[in-house]
Amino acid sequence: MSNPRRHLLELAPLDATELLHLLDLAESFQDISQRRIKKVPALRGMTVVLLFLEASTRTRTSFELAAKRLSADTLSITGGTSSVVKGETLLDTARNLEAMSPDIIVLRHRHSGSPHLLSRHIDASIVNAGDGGHEHPTQGLLDALTIRQHKRRIEGLKVAIIGDIAHSRVARSNIVCLNRLGAEVVVCGPPTMLPPDIESLGCRATSDRADAVQDADVVMMLRIQKERMTEELFPTDREYAMRFGLDRAALRMAKPDALVMHPGPINRGVEISPEVADGPQSIILDQVANGIAVRMAVLFHCAGGGAQA
Ligand code: ASP
């Protein structure tokens, strides 16, 4: 019997050992990006399809670079250029792609659960690059890797995640991953942006920014996802910035060596002030750099490489 396909659909089912395996694998790929020849033959002869049916900058480009650095052939299909705009369903698009024998399909889609749907019908490994407001597993992994590299540990750290928790797939993947690796996770946002069941993922929820930021080791800011809102959830950007944004004064409540993170894209002056986003505690660009190593690890793993996570 052939081996079952390996997918990465979400972080929720992974235990600490499996998460650490992927982080260690990512770390082992990191030096490739520092070499003059940034390529290894690990996925030579394999085809990776990047099916991005929702806007993306960092995730799509870093998946593409990751695949290329592993020597895979890549095919990039984005929302505006695919037949989805002509009314083709996701499953029809994917079945047509399957006829071209891809080994891995990396999918970003606005509907939660779409990668799971593909994994049930398509004979390729499916990697979730963000499904609606559900999960963004590679972002969760790259954030954990970035924290671990700066703090040398994750266990015992207080991590505050602040912003539009309700619509954030980044928040969900981070809560499950960091909680499983032993961090204390506090999520914070206006009551209209805190889903009632969020604490069941393994975090504490508050609408008091000071409570969240006080003595935090890491402050992770999130963008307000206006594109996912069906109604206004807060009065004005200015009021939001005053109560939930991160400026120098708010950051002073955290530990003096607290790290500032943001998955991007940033709305400067709304959830984070420019001085903080570009300040000495910001590791936002390290997150971007680590995205490549994490995505190399995930593609390698899904292609069957390394030990079973
Ligand atoms: N880039 C992240 C995502 O795709 C965060 C954001 O869009 O605000 O979920």
C-alpha cells in the first residue's frame, strides 16, 4: 500500500512533539537562504501548485521561494487570473489541476475548511496557506520559531495577541500552537471582536489592553480585517488606536525586553504606531524571513521527507 498523503490543514490536531519537529526542521533549512547558491535538490522533479484565491504578498512569495529553494517546479495561480472569476468551483479548478499531477497544492481561500475539502477529493498533499477566519498554520509555525529564536524558549512566556481576534486565522493558529508549547496566551480586543468560545482554544480573553500587555514577553498585533466584516464593529480607527493600538506608552507596560510582532500587512497608526513597528523591539521582518524556512520545512514534510511528525 502506498503511503497516505501528508497534509498541513491546521495546527489544532498537532501535539507539542509534532510542532517541535516542524520547528526543528525549519531551523535546519535556515542556513540555505544565507548561502550564495540558495538551492538544495530535496524536491527536484516535484510540482508545487500555489493556488492563491485570496490576496497575499508575504505568504505567496515565501511559499514560492521555499519551493524553488528546494528545487521543485512551481505553478502560481492567483484569484484574478484563474477561472474562478468565470464561476468555476474550487473543486473543479482543483480537479483540473490534478490532471497535471501536482505533488503539493498550497491553497489560500476565503472559505474556512476549503483545504480540508480539497484533501478529501484531490490526490495531492494539501497545505493550508490561510482559509477564511479559520487557520493559517504556517504563520503560527513561523511566529513560534521567531519567538523561540529570540527568547530561547516558548514555555512560560506571556504572549499578548491584540486586535481583531474574531476574524483572525493568525490568532487561532498562534493560540493553539503557543498554548501547546507551554506559553500563557492572552487575547485582547473590543468585545465585538472577541468570539465567545475563544478561550476553549487555550487562552484567556480580555478587552483591557493594560491587562493583556502588562508584563508580556511578546506583544503580537493584528490587523482589523475589514474585508471579513459584515457590520461596523468599532466606532472609528482613531478610537480603536487609542484603546487597542500599540504605541510607545502602551508598550512600556510590557517587559522591557518584550518582542513586538505583526503578521502583516500593517495598518500604521491604527493597530500599531510607526515608531513601534520600526522600533528596536520589533521583530516583524524576522517573521518574514523565517516564513521561508518554515515553508521549506512544511513542503519537505508534506512531500514525505524527514521523520513522521
Ligand atoms: N497576512 C495575514 C493573513 O493572511 C494577516 C492579515 O491579513 O491581516 O491572515
